[in-house]
Amino acid sequence: MTTTTSTPTTLHPAPTGALNLARTTATAARVLRQLLHDPRTIALMLLVPCVMLFLLRYVFDGSPRTFDNIGASLLGIFPLITMFLVTSIATLRERTSGTLERLLAMPLGKGDLIAGYALAFGTLAIIQSALATGLALWFLGLDVTGSPWLLLLVALLDALLGTALGLFVSAFAASEFQAVQFMPAVIFPQLLLCGLFTPRDNMHPALEAISNVLPMSYAVDGMNEVLKHTDMTANFVRDALIVAGCALLVLGLGAATLRRRTA
């Protein structure tokens, strides 16, 4: 008598090796298709920073020099804030709807997944930063000493940092309302301590020490370098590398939060 043993079917874990370009771009294309069906989200990401800069310019209509002093900094801060909001809410929807759960059951690495999301939102961040920078420089008359391309680079890095932060905090929210509640905890302290309202070296030493480890501080410092210097300075390179490094670090932490929650 012959007995037959059957091998139980198991789910193969998602690959954890090097990024796969095809899987990453497929994920990015899927996210972009979903976003294109949500015109309100597109308008929030692309138009709100431009509207805020426009309002700011005419708030200081009688003092254009004030707009020059803070406009460059806000050119980086506004994209960071909007990308944080949109990315955290959009990613949370994917988590709560079970989309991420299904994707993680497929042969799709966590790195592919998080890189695909970053690529999709990063594409919109490029458009957003280009629109805001072009509006500020060539329509609102923002006067900067350095190259507009360096200004655009920092704005883009700030938007990518906001994307990374949004992907990361979405893991800790159970609803869209909770995702928005992370903004006072993650964004507002950086906004107060980044040097926008007063130079960081004028703060209490404890607050200055905290500001030295917050990425938004270096985003503002980078913008100020472009505002004051004609050439790319060593401080600008340092600030840009820190913002980019923080974005990559947070993306890595975001990938670590991806878990399958069902058997």
C-alpha cells in the first residue's frame, strides 16, 4: 500500500535583495494612476504651495525685502508640508484598504514597494517644486543671489523629505484623522526651530541643540545659502547632503514598518 504525502502550500515571503527596476516602476505607475483619478489631491500637491507663496508675496507688498528674506525658506517648507500630508494620508489608505497586505503576499520586495511609492510621489514633487520655484522667481520677483537651479534642488529635496516622512508616519496611524494629527508632532516643532523666525544661534542652547538634529533646519540653511551667495558653497553642499541623507534614512525606516498582519 502506497501512501502519498502532500506538501503544504506556503506563502513565499517577499524578496529582500536588491531593488528590481521593473517591480519598482510598476508600483510607481500604479500609484500615479490612482492619484490621477483624484484631482483634488493633485491640486493640493501642485497648487497649494504656489497659492501660499502668492499670498505671502502680497502680505508683504509694502516690504518686498521681507519677502526676499523669508520667501526662499518657505519655498522649501511649503512643499515639505504638503507632501507630508498627502503622502501620509494616501499611504494610510493603502494600508487600511488591504492593498499593501495583498502586495506583500506577492513576490514584491519591501524595497521595491517603498521605492515605487517614493518614485511616484517624487515625480509629483519634481513638478510641484518646479512650479513653486518658477512662480517665486519669475512672477513674484523673489530676489536670490545664487543659481535658481540650486534653489530648485533644495525645494525638491525638501519635497522628497516630506514624502519620506509621510510614508513613515502612516505606519503609526489607524485613520486619516490620526495621520493629520502627526503634523503637530512631526512638522510644527521643526517649523519653529528651523531658523525661519529667528536665527538658530539666538535660541536657548537646549533648543539650538535640538534644531541641529532636525532636517528642516538644514533645508532652511540651504535656501539661505542660495539667497546670499552667488556660487555653490561648502555649507550648501553639506545642507543638501544632510536633507537627502535624512530622506533616505526615513525611507529605510518606512520600509522596516511594512509588515504582513495576517497569516
